[in-house]
Amino acid sequence: MGKLPKFMNAPGPTGGMMLRSILRIRNDAPGFLGSMQKQFGPVVQFPIPKPLAYFVNSPDAVDHVLRIANRNYGKSTIQYRTLSLVTGQGLLSADTAIWREQRRIVQPAFHHEIINDVVGHSVRATKQTIENLNKRTGEAVDVDSEMMNLALNVVGSALFGSNLNEQASHLVKATLDGLDVIISRARTPIFPASWIPTPINQKLKRSNRRLDETVQSLIEEAVGRDQSSPTMLDLLVSGLEDTQLTTKEVRDQVVTFIVAGHETVASALIWTLHLISSRKDVQQKIYDEVIAIAEKRDLTLNDFSKLIYTKAVLSEAMRLYPPAWLITRNCVSDDEVAGVKIRAGSLVIVSPWATHRNEKYWPNPDAFSPDRFLDETKILPGSYLPFGLGARMCIGRDFALLEGVIALAMLTRSFSFTPTVRNVVVLPSVTVRPKHGLPLKLVRR
């Protein structure tokens, strides 16, 4: 087994075990964390002296870090510092003090009345996707790229008041290129300064240039626009005009929502289609539910609460493939989690992927079983966190659920899906995505 270093005060792997697992850590980090959970329990310490690194995975420990003691756990970690290479100090990556002010400015864009309009945006974007897919029925279609475009179009119209159709393919590429660089940098402790024209730095530069150009055009489009139903961008531009915000701050928020606002929902839809493609019974139940509620008409906000099974399917897919599979925090002051003392400055790791597959709290955890979510009151707090928990829970949670459920209902009402490849490889990037896309055969209903 080997002797643990003196600085370790919780169970965990030895240095030798970590070295032997290096390839798995690089290629299957979610699976590695899951194995650590099974072997060492609710709080795992890694043999890293600086910063001290802990992996918390039981529901009570996760709930403590992300919700109960959330003010003691900031985002000054390598994960969010590298993410900021693309998003800047946007809402997703900003540390505590900056985040509170940003949240105050952005929050009105996610007010209940405004969120209700997401259904209309989702219906229109999904109808366009269905129209595109109708031309390709009977053949293998990469639904990965289709869902990315769909989600981007919803974000564009709902948050920015703009049609991003013409820019969709370029924006998706810029987003994915930027995220690729983030992962490369997070995996490499030493990397060249950003001004050195290495291939990876040039890739990041091109990605940010494309995102910056898009933001500038969106801002110009929003200036002077009717403010009777302001979008998130309108609120940001108002802040820019009265000098509450700088151009850089507006840019960072817009890029954050371009990146996070469509990447996460697209990931959820992609993996849901992957899972149901092998389950004709689940597809039929979704189809029957949608037809019983709305037949062939457009879905409305009133229909959302009735799509109980469809929402359960999406929720179960996000349990198995949580878009944000890794969450990190920096401990601000000394604390204790599940009986383990956590010193200030320690890195604390949470993995929704591992927590969602903990067999102590999820019977037969690797099985796809939407019925788990037909009664959400039975779900233990802290055991399910696809959107995080506590004060820093994803601000777009309700937006994403509305969009995801409506899109899934409409797509399944229009098509049946069949897998065309035997094994789909998971790529744990900023979100979890299929490494080689997701080709599915579509048949028009």
C-alpha cells in the first residue's frame, strides 16, 4: 500500500498509486474520481503538499462545501483561472467579491417573467432544427453539432435578442477551440507565456478574437434598442452606458453566456439522445406524453409542468452525464468537512459525476432509469447537483430545464433515434461530450 505523507490527514492514494494511475487520470478523470470514492470514502486526500487537495463526494460533505459554508469556499482555483482565459472574469469564473456584484446586475435577466419567454425561444429554435433534420432522415446524423447549434440559437434570441444562425458554426468552433485550450492548460503545470506564438496560444487567440467580434456586433445591435422587454444584453449595455460596467466586463459576461449558456444545455441534450436511442420504450413514453398533452401543436409554458416523464428522462441523463462534471473550490479559512479538518488555502474538489454514481445513494447507479425522478422529493440533498448547489448554483438552471425539456419533447415527437456506433467515448472537457461526436439514425414519425 505504501506510507502516506505526514501532511495527509485523510485517507487517500499514495504517490505511487497516483503515478500508476496517471494515464487514467488524463484519459478518464471522472472514472478515476469514482474509483477514489469507492476506495477511500466521503473525503479523499491526494498526496499533494501544496495546495493540500481534498475530494469530497458524500451528499452531506458536498452540501456543506457548496451550500452551507459556501462563503468559505471561493473560486480561486486552477480550473477557473484557466477558464478565465476565454470567459474573463464573467459570472462563471469570478471569485466571491466580484461575483456578488455581477450576480446583482445579471439577475434581473433571469426573473420569472422573462424566463417564461424561454419556451417560445426554444420552440422556434427546435422547429428550425427539426426542419434541418427532416432533410436527413434515414441517415446517420451527428446530433452533437445539431444540439450545439440549437442551444446557441436559444441563447442568442433569449439572452441577446439576436439571431445567431449565420454565426452559429463559427461560434461553436470558437467555443470548442477555446475550451480545448483550457483543458490542455489545466493538464499542463508549465506552459509557454501567452505572447509566445505556439500553436495552442494561436488557437486561443483565434478563438477569443472570434468571440470578441461577436460580442462587439451584439453590443452595437443592442444600443438604442427598445427596452420594454430587456434581455440580459440590454441590461449589460445599460450598465455600460451609465458607466456601472466597463466594455471588458460586458464582454466577459456575454462570452460567459455564449460558452456556458449553450455548451451545458447542448451536452445535456446530446447525452439524453444517446441514452434514449437504445431505449425504444423510453422514446415511446416521451412521445405518448407529448401527444397526450399537445398532439401536434406548438408547446407552451403551461405544457412544461405536465411533461413529467420527459423532464425525468432529462434529469436522469444529467445524473449519468452531468454537463459540469467537475467543480473546484478554494478553502478561505480553516473548516471541517465530514470530520476532516480542511486548512485555509486547500483545494477542494467536487465531482457531480462521482457523486451521482455513488451506489450508497443511487441503487444500480450506472443504469439509465428515468423513474428515479418521477418523485424528486425522494432525492437526498447533496446527492444530485447537475447545476451545482447553494448561492452559486447555476443562474440559468430554470432556463436550461425549460429549454431542455421542450426541445427533447419536440425532437422525440418528430423522430425516433437509433444508435449507429457501438461505443461512444466520453471526453471530459469543461463539460462532458462525446469525443467523436454522436451519430444517430433518425426516422421521421
